[in-house]
Amino acid sequence: MDKKLKKKSLCKWDKSDAQESWAEFSGLVGKSKFVCGKCLRSAKLKGMLCKPEKLAKPA
């Protein structure tokens, strides 16, 4: 993963960041456990979002 992107939360990624690093992006959002309370992006890891909130497990 690009060092510059590693320091960014997913909330700060733009469309071109995701397109250029699709494999890494897919790995970070697959089977998401958290959602950003500000922009509603989702991620597996809490630290990848600026205002993470835990997603409820599906019923």
C-alpha cells in the first residue's frame, strides 16, 4: 500500500485513491465491522475511519 494512503483514514480517500489501490481498498472494507458517523464509509478496522461506530450484527 502507498505510504501516503496508509496514513489516511478511508474518510479522506478520494475516488482515484480507491481506483489506484483497489486490492488494498477491497481488503479494508470487505466484511465491514465499523461505519464512519460523519461520512458513512465502512471498514473492517476501527482505525481506518475518522469517527468510527460499531455496526450491529445482522439478525
